[in-house]
Amino acid sequence: MPGDDFRFTRELTALDATKLDRAEAREVEGLYRAKEYLATEFRDRLIEVESERDLLRTRVDRLQAERDSLRERLDGLEADRGSVAPDRLVASLGDAIASARDDLSAAEYAIGRVEVDLKANVVGGDDGPRFQLPDLAEPVNRETLSTLRFDLRPAAPAEETTVYDPIPDVRDRSLAEARGAVQRAGFTVGEVTTEPGDADDVVLDQFPSPRSVAEPGTPVDLTVSERRELDVPSVIGLDLEDAAAALDDAGLTVGAVDAEARDAPADAVVGQSPPAGESVPVGTAVDLTVSAGSAAADAASEPPESDGLEERATADLEAVDGIGPTYADRLRESGVADVATLLDRDVEAVAEVTRAPASRVENWFVDARRLLEDE
């Protein structure tokens, strides 16, 4: 019982702490602290209750003043005439309650339930039923008076509602698709960081994580992949043009192209550097070795049968450092039969005909001039 607890706490003040062991002393100390805490809580609560009571008294005084005003208005109506229309009576009562609510709302109080016990005689009139009011000189019994009852309570504070929306899952999407999805969901794209990956601009991770919720406009940070190194594909056995296309699709370029007499179709790739499977940076140039064709291989292995003009012109072209049988055949097909004719052409035109890099063709021209000067 609360009374027993109080007596027990009060009796604790007379304990001899020297007769207690350490555990008992700590327990008694805890009881003292609990008593002090409860006493402080009770005092604070009492102050709050007294403050609320004073505030309610002020509000009640104001309501009593409103009630007195209503009574004065009713007295005025009674003085004018002995009856009042129902709608006028109800409207006057509603106006008074609305005025009281406005005053109370400024003090953060509100009128709750309102009950009215209307005790009046109903009489007929020209414009319908009317409530008959007592005469001022007529003695009135308190039991016959109408009663107005209402609840007075603190006004509930307006609660701010925060809206949260789900975060979309944009992982494994491209960066452009992820941006669109994030913005359509009502969020913004925050910091975008990169990590090595197998492709460029693919979302690897995001924060906040998918299926979580956040306020609209929250930034969503994205981590996207960046292809910094890739494996060289194998192009051996492909035609030179197909090999160039395969390297371009892989993010690489064609470097130096050398022709060798091999027992393979002309322009077929028979060697590459770097080799297939090696990891290299994006845009690395891959040097290719192509076959000059089986006929060229046979011709290279057999001694020339004659010193005709055509053979001499071929020898003259292949005497230029870097021009092999394949490049020589392409030059002859374009009308270039010897070194002198080669030097009459533009570097760009020769590079287009032979499908060799312009830098390599420039080296051909330097060596061709050297050969003519030696002659």
C-alpha cells in the first residue's frame, strides 16, 4: 500500500548504516535516491497541476462573462417580447459558442462536447412555432431553467505530416537510365563515383539502398563502373578488315600491319601483338601480321625465272623497307609499278590504297628516295 511504503521509507531514515554490509548499504542508498526522485517528480507535477488549475480558472471566468453576456442578451429579448423564433434562439446560441471558441483557441484551448437542455414553452405564432420566454417580473424556478454544458480541454497541436517515398532500384542500369528513374521517382542524383568494371557507366551500387524510403528531393548517390582495362580478343584467322572491326568493337585500335609470305589466304591475320587474353588499357594499338598468300610464299621460295620488266618493277617496290608482297600487289593494282611512280603519288592516296597507316607510308617515301639517290 502507498501508506505502508511511505512509513517504510520514513523508517529508513532511522537505520544505522554501520550495521549493514556493502550490498545492503547500496540497496538502502538506492531507496533514498528513489524517494528523493519521486518527491521531486511529485513537486513538479503539483506545480504543473496548479498552473493548469489557475489557467482553467481564468478561462472559466471568461466563459462566465460570456454566459452573463448571453443572459443579458436573453434579458433584452425578454424585454422586447415574450417569445422568440427557434432559428433566432439557436443562431444566438451558436454565435456565442463560436465567439467563445475563438477566444479559447488563442489560449490553445478548445470547447469539446456541448449539451443544451432547453426548457421553454412552445407557443404558436403567425410565422410558426415560437419559444415562449418567461416574463421579467415572473418568479422563475431554477429547475425550469435551460442548461448549457460543455467540455473545456487543451487544443490538440497540429501534427506535421512528413511524406516518404520508396527509393527506386537502379542497379545494373546505365547511368543515363538511372538518372531518369531517380528523377521520375521525385529524387535527385547526388554524388557519382566510379569503380573498375567490365563496362562503362553501369550502376554498381547506390545510396540510399533500394526498397528504403526517403523524403522527396533526397539525393541518391551512385557508384558506376569504368572500364579501365580489357582483354585483347583473338583475331588470328580473320580477314584484316574483320580483325580491325573486332578490335574496334573491343575498344582497341589497329597498330602496325606487316605482311609475310605464309601458306594462308591473302590478308588473313596470322599474328598479333599483344597476344589474345592479355589485359591492356582501352584504346591500345594491336600490331597485326597478315599473310601475303600461298602464291607469294611459293614465289619467294623459288628463284626468279627471268629478269622481265614486270619482275624488276616488283622487285623495285619490295626493295622499299616495309613494303611486302601484299602492299606491292595493292600498289600495282592501283597503277604504281615502281619506286619512281610511287613517289609521284600523295601519302594519303597511297595509305588509302594499301590500307596502311599514313606514318608507315611516309617511311616508305623516305626509303624510296634513298634508293633512287643510291642509283
